[in-house]
Amino acid sequence: MRPSCPWLFAAVLTLSSAGAVAAEPKQAAPPTEEITVLGKRPTVTPSTSYWVEDAYTTFPLLGADFAQGLILWNHPQPWNNIGASFPPVRALEGLAALGWDIERIQRNSRLGEGWESKVANVRDQIQQQVDAAKVAGYTRVVLAGQEVGGGLALEAAKSVDGLYGIIAFAPNSGIFWGNGKLAPVSRPTDAAGQVMLTRTWDQLEHAKAERLMVLFPTTDEQVPHVRGPTARDILAKRNDLSFLLVDETAQVYTTEAADTPGFDPYATCLALYLSPTLAVHPGEFHCGTDELPAALAQMGVKPRGGEGWFGYSDRGQVVYVELSADGRGPLTYGWGAAANGKTRPGFKTLPVKLTDDTVTAELAPDQLLRAVRHGALLRMTIDLADGTRDAVMLHRVAGNS
């Protein structure tokens, strides 16, 4: 995130060059996987290396004529190697609720030990799925994945054509450094970590898409190296894609960070970033500022030239607040779809009470909004009907008109 918006994504820039991919350490044999399927699929046998399922029974596929696009999800591969039975991360459920069709690309981990075998088994199949989606009428196809699945999405995007986007949560190349049981015996060796680093740099240099989102969480157990600064340097040198990078300074933790509540503001931002109505430009996309046009359109809000602020609640709710030009009221309060995609966006115009830098407004008889201005920041709390309270940090909108 730009230093000008430290309240959302902090950025630390260093320079590093990408090197050639090193040899991969010998891997232990993974345990047998029980194939678990959730949705409509072709017949699966023990020798099947790959199949496709619907991601959610609660969000049936809308089809190319009605969906925002199609997301192809590549699952992680945890220590017990039953990644095919893992549901997509919670951020993907929000995208499904917002009208994206999501299908799971399932890998049989009994076949193809090692990174190169996994890539060989999946890459051509991904291209076939993308081609089939285009024939079916999908104009926007996104490759997504977590951990090994994120690495496979990035790797496939080096050769797969016609991608609208890539989403890679804590990507890695799946070096198996455990003992084959349900938990690792240690963190990866430095040599293994370097293999994954150089693969990451190569993928970021060559992946092809219009929009790219990458998460490098704090304390990634599977890649114990800081990747954000070098990744930002590599991506900033490209002039052919827009990228959204959430790095280790964002303070979302562990390899499963995209499944945690701490990621919710970034999940909301990701949904806005992927919005077909939002024009993006090559270079870095900055959450907290660049998604404002899409957020306002989602809320149905048109700025009126007053003093405006924009930001996220601690639950991932996107919020816009604007005082009238004379600074006395009324107050425009707008809210978006939130991380789960299930909140109906909208806005209200409310009378306010102003005391020095404090703003108070009644959203409903049992819902009170309080906000205090601190220069370019607005710190706000919202007392909700269920007795809970949302905290919201908003940043002043420049050139609001």
C-alpha cells in the first residue's frame, strides 16, 4: 500500500533480481487421498488425475449470460494431502454471492508427485477449461488458488491465454518437507525456500492477465521468507497488467490468512478490484483509494462536493461518509456489499449533530453512528441493533465532487 494510506496496506520497497529455478529437493511420498466431491462432475476413478466440480451448492452457476465471470479454483495441498476436499477460502464465497461463477479444479494427489508433475498434469487441463469457458460465452475468466493451488494458478498463467485475472493466496510450489504424517516435522530448509522464491519471481515476471491479485501473508509457514518487497519491484517493472499486492506488512497471518476475519477488508477490496465496471490501469492498484468509483457505484452514491471519507470497518464493510459543503449537514452514509457479498449496498441521508470535530447521527432508533475527525482520518463507531459495535477507519477523499 502507498505510504500515503498507512491505515490499510503499508508498503516496504526493496530491490532484488529473479534468478533461475534451482533443483528441487527430493520429496517424500504423499499419503493416499480420499476423493471427496461436492458438486456436479464427470465420473471419477482412482486413476483420474483431474476433474471439475461446482464450488458451492448454495450458489449454483448462473451461466455466461448472467454471471460476472468464471473463477477456476485450485485447492491447497495440506499435510494430509486431502486438499481436494477443502472448500475455497471465504473470500471466494463473497465473490460467488456477488455473481461470479466458481468451479473447482480438483487434483488427485496420488498421481504426480513433485512440482513438475503437478504442473504437467494440470496446465493443459486449465487451458482446456479456459477455452471451453470462452466458447460457452464467458468473457472474464479468472484463475485462483491457495498455497500450492495459488502457485499452480500463477504457473499456468505463464502459458494460458485469455485470462481476465489471477488470484494467488500464499502461493508456493509445494515442496514436501514433512514426514508424510499429518503435521510437518520442521519448517522448510533454506534451500527449499530458495527454490520456492525463485519460482515465485519467475511466475510474477511471466504470468499473463489483465488483473493480478497476490497475497503474501505475515508468518507464512510454508515459505518462511519475506516476498512482498521483491514481488512489488518485479510487478512494478511490468507495463502490461494491473496488480493488487497484499504483502507481509498488511498484518494478516499464516498461510491460511485468506480464510481469516483479518483478511475481510482485503476480500471486499478484491471484489471491487475485479468488478467489470471498474477501469484499471497498468501498475499497482491501491486499496482504500482506487476502488472508490466502483464502491460508490455499488452503493448508488453520487458525491455532492462536500467533505468525504472512505474506508473499511473491522468486519470488512466498505463505508463512505460525506458532510454537506457547508460542513453542517446533512450526512450521506453509504455502505457496500461487505466481504461475504451478502449485504445489500445502499446509502442514507441523515441529520447530524456536530460538536467541534465530533459527528453524531442516528441510523435507526437503535443504531447510532459516532465519528471523530483527526486531520485526514475519520474514526467512526456504529452501535448495531444486536448490541455489537463496528469500528471503521476512513480516509479523506481527495477532490470529492
